Amino acid sequence: MQPTVAAPESVTWKIHLDRSMWVAGVRALMLQALHPVAMQGVWQRSDFRSDPTGRLLRTAHFVAVTTYGSPAEADALGERVRRVHRALSFTDPTTGRLHRVDQHDLLVWVHCAEVSSYLENAHRAGVPLTARELDRYVDEQSHTATYVGLYRDDVPRSVADLRRYLASVRPALRATPEARQAVRFLLWPRVPDHLSRLAPLKPLWFPVGALSYATLPAWARRAYGVLPEVPGGDAAATASLRTLRTLLNQVPERYYNLIFDEATVRSAEESRQRLLEAGYEIENGLRALRARTRFRAPSAPSSAQPEPPSRAPADA
């Protein structure tokens, strides 16, 4: 059995272990909130209002386990997620219709909002990605969708498919009062008790939240209207994202890991041990592992043409 869900040579590792993913995760939550029905599910059936940081950390844990966790660990987490979702329902106050949290179209939306946010964020942050790698990432993430109860073919398998999906759902998206409140929570979240030691650093969060908001599509920012628009804002957001990525990459692993829940850190340590046993060389945490393995994928034939750099990925 392979030691991790996704191979260290995968595009998933290249994107998910990049430290700019903090911005991507918050951006994904802000984008997801624009679906009125999905937002009601979060508003009525989660602890988002009392602990928005907790939801972000749970998302980070899910991404971590379904990236470098063991297949058994990911299967167990997926089963827990599906079991919780099966037991939850909510009512749309506009239509009076009862919805399930694990409703197919809502699961697809949440998945696609996450994948498009991760991809857009990585591209703008300066993660080197070719056009082929962009498509590979979307296809790799179709496997992750199976952990929440979808089939791989239920979700886009390429950037073109993802772009078509986002275009088809956009007319239904809007900023409800609950969505705007969710964005405000994410810009200035409450520090949970188990991270109280980090409370003095809370002012450092606002730039991360504001940057997550600034990297949303322009139409989404206009719909929200929570922060003012400034001339040249998109270029400034991209430059700021690259600067933040550089700064985060300089933080030693032992300090960076203080942000995560213990279970997420433990999963990373267990993954590290499995990979060492499988023959990988690790010198500076899991991020450094991709380029330092004893067992390398076969190189491309010398006649292969170099792949052109990627264009901007799909976005909502």
C-alpha cells in the first residue's frame, strides 16, 4: 500500500504543502459563502459563528489528511465526514425547502470553490505550475471528492471543465446578509481557547484575511462590498501574496506548526515516518521531500518538447 494518499511527486503536494495555502483556504470559505443555499447550511448547522477559526482548522486538517495522510487515515476521516453530513439538514428561509447538508449539488459547489481557490492562489503566489500540471491537479482532486460522498466524475476533471462549471453556477451566487457576516468573521475571527497562546498575534491575521478577500474574483468583491476597492488592487494583491509566501516560507517548521491542531501535526509526523520507511529522504519537513527521493519517477524522453508556462487558471 502506498504510504500517503497523494504521491509526494503529485501536483497536489506541490500546491497543498505551499504555505500560501492559508490565504487559499480563507478565500475558499469566502467564495463558498456566495452560494445562498450552501451558506444557510453553514449558518444553521455549524459552529461557524462562534468558532470560525475552528472551521478553517478543520478544513486544513481535511486537506492535510487527504494529501499526506495514509489511505486508511483518509478513509476513516471521510467516513466521519459523511456520517456527520448524513445526519444534518436545514431549511432555506427563502423557499421553505428542506435541504440535506450532503445534497449532491452543494457538495459539488463546495469542492469546486475549494479547488478553484487553491489553484488560483497557487498560481498568483508564484508556485511554478505548467498548463499540464493545472489539469493534473484538478483531476487529482476529483479523488478527494470521493471522501465527502461524491464520485470522481461528479466533479470537473480538467481546468476547462472547472471553468465551465463555475460559469454555469455563477448566476445563482449572491452575497446574502449571512455571507457578508461570514466574511467579517473571517477578517477578524475569534481565537479559540486551544490557541489562546497565539491571541497576542491576532492583529497579524487581518492582513491574511484582507488578502484572501482581495484575491476573490472582482465580481465577488463587488457583491460583498465589505472592503473598499482600490485602483490597481488585483496587481497589489498578487504582489502581496507573493511577499507573504516568501515570509511564511522563512518560518521554521517547529514554529509554523503551532498554528495547527495537534491531530494535523501528528498526521504529518506519521506521514514523515512512513515516507522515510518507504525510502524517501527528508531534510527539512515534508515540503522539501518532493525533490529529494531515492526513488524518482522516470524522466521525460530527451526528445520531449518543453512544456510552455501555464496561463491563469479557471476562476469563478
